[in-house]
Amino acid sequence: MTVLAAGQSIDDRYLLERRIAVGGMGEVWEASDTRLGRSVAVKVLRPELGDDPEFLHRFRIEARTVASLDNPGIAAVHDYGEDEGPNGRRTAYLVMELVRGEPLSTLISRGPIDADETLRLIEDAAWALQAAHERGFVHRDVKPGNILVRTDGVVKLTDFGIAKAADAVPVTRSGMVMGTAHYIAPEQASGAEAGPAGDVYSLGIVGYECLAGHRPFRADSAVAVAMMQVREPPPPLPSSIPAGARELIEVALVKDPTQRYSTGGEFALAVAAVRRGEPLPAPGAVTGTIAPPRSPSTPTRARPAVGSAAPSTPLPASAPFSAPPSPPVPQRASSPASRPVAHQAPAARHAGGAGDRATRSRQAPPARRAAPARASGRAGSDSFRLQPKSSGRTLLLVLFVLLTLAAVAVGVLLFQGGLPGAGSAVQPPQGAGPGTVTSREGVLAGSAVAGGELATVIVTGSAR
């Protein structure tokens, strides 16, 4: 391809400053827009693609359409042009938003990413895909190198129009296989038309790589990897990864596209459910309008600034990556034994999924869980829902029996000659242990039967 150098001007407007990445489609440069005085990213296509009239026609249409996708999760397209180079060859270029951050591939190169951060990244990328799917576009080349993570954590998806336009160029004419074998959907690798579910599969591969630190299918050649995508199931993720995240990736990587989540939006809703600790919704379970949240979720800590824009190859790592915490979500119970039946979500008890999907439940929010028991015994109080229903009646019965026994004892003593002195002791009823208060639910606790001690025992038991 034409050799580009810093200081070179594209179309007498974009002054090249720094090469960001080099890939099969061309080069990406950080450049200065001399007319508007702003920094941009310029992708200059390979000459053989720029010389193909059919490709240029399709690419122009795609560039215009992608420029109309106004979504915060998609790197904006500012301009498209064709410049006559010094050697007389046409140079096609695309001017995009310059994203200050790093490609996801660079973050993965530093090691696995924790489940919370992985799910956040995947959900935001899925919503970006939904914006394209709603307009009838399929990315066809979703991979970590095309997912940029800004310094403040915002996810930006790139290379929409290029991927689809490049698919129209016959392999025999360009000598290249379009798409990336490690992330290509089985139907696309088999030669069938790729739809939105194909993007879901590719994003599932990205999620797998984030969690495991490596791709699910590895072989010596791209063809061998593509065949593995078609024929072989992915190796299971490590058991140390939360079950909800593992199950989510398994569903996304189903070979049959009709059994996957059909769009980026449906996949994003499934990811959001897992992040909230809810049972994983089955593909096709979402009906009606799929709408993204008002604003994408972002981490609380920013990453070091590294200029990048849609690199096709990973950039060098700059500093050790520490995954920022994701926004707080409802926590899951630590073990089955600690999950009160009264707090188990009905959806979790009746879910039909495999594994522990049927046993997962949502706990009540911390504010309600920590509230003290109220004397009114309101039916909605969490503390009273843990207390045996018969404890109030049992307490009254015990007090009535004790008062009756005390009255009988006083009557006997009076009948025998008066109350005992200070050195006398009142014997407990026969068969009762010292200070033991029982109910239908078993022994509560306590070392005395005084009214104050008994009340303390009941409150402690209700907060168990």
C-alpha cells in the first residue's frame, strides 16, 4: 500500500500526526483537522480496495449510513473522501471520532478481566450493536480490537460500515478472508448470510476471552479455527467464574443462530439480568420494544489515557490494568443454607434453566434487611417474616402458665404458713430446665425467664 508518513496531508485537510495501528484494511492515524481545528482518527484503506469500483460504491453507501448512527456507544464518523495520491492511485479514507483510551484487546493482553467488569463491557457493547441492528446493519467483525474503552470507561464500537462493505469484495480478487476466524459466527464461517445473531456470537467470544484470558478456539491456521467454530463446542469456562456469567456465554455461543439471542438488545437485557443476580432469560423470552438505559454504565475509576481509534491490531500495553469496580448490584446469597424461603424470588423457584439457575434468588435490599423488628408485627416486615408465626401465641401461653404456677405456689405457701424469707428459693416447675424457653420451632435461648431477658431472646431470634 502507499507509504504514509507523519506530516503528510490527506485531501489538503487532514494532517497525519501519529500512526495508531496497521491492519488488513489499511492504516489508522491520529490527525489534525486543519479546517475545524480538532483531532480526529483517519483510516486510510489499502490501495487494492480503493481501486475496486464496486467496493467503493458499497463503501460510500455504508459510510453515509454509519455516519447517521447517532449513538454514544458507536465511534462517530465525521467524513469520507477519496484523494488522488502522488503516484496517481486513489486513496479512500474515513474520518472518525478520536477515542482517547485503549482497545479491549490491549486490556485482555494484561490478563483476564473480572466478571463484573466483563459483564459491564459486554452489556454496553451489546447496546451499541442494537443501535445498528435496529437500522438493519450487521457489524460482522466484532472483536476486541474493534471495541474501544475510553479513559473514563465508556465503550465505543468501531468499524461498522467497513466490515459490511468489505464482505462484498470476493476473496479471489483481494486474496483476503473477510472477518476474523477467532470471532466469526458458525453460519458466517459456513458461507451463510450473517445476521444480528452472528454479532451476538462474536460478542460472546469476546466475553469468553475477557473472562478466561484466552480465546476458546485455538489452532495453527485461520481455516482450522473457523472449522472449530462450526463443529466444536467451546471448552467450559473455569469454575471460579460466577455461574451466571458462564451460563450467559454458553447461550451466546450456541451453534444454531435461532437458539441464540436474536439481537444486540436482547443480549444486553440478558447480561443486565445476570448483573442483577436474576435468572438468565431464555432467548426469545423478551417481547415488545427493546430500549437501552438512559446512560451507559461506567466504572468509578478512569484508565490511563492512551490515544487510539479503531486499531486493527493491539497497541502496546502502557500500564498494568486494574479492572475498576462496576456499579453496585443486588448481592446473591452466599450459600443455599443461608437463603430464607420467605426471601426467595418466585421466578428463581420456578425457573426452568439448568444448573443453579433454578436456585438463584434475589435478596431484599440492604436497607430493609437491616431494619429492626417492629412491635406492630406488620406483615411486610422482613424481620417478622423470619420469626415463627406462632411465637407470639407461645409467649402468651408460657407467661400464662408461669403466672398460674406462681399463683398456685403463693397460695400453697400462704396455706402452709406464709411467704418464704430472703433465703428461700422458688423451685421451677418439674421437668423444666433452668431458664429454657421452648416453642414449636425448638429451643430459643436464654439463661433466665425474666420478662426483659425473654424479650431480648425473641428479637435476636427474629433477626437470625
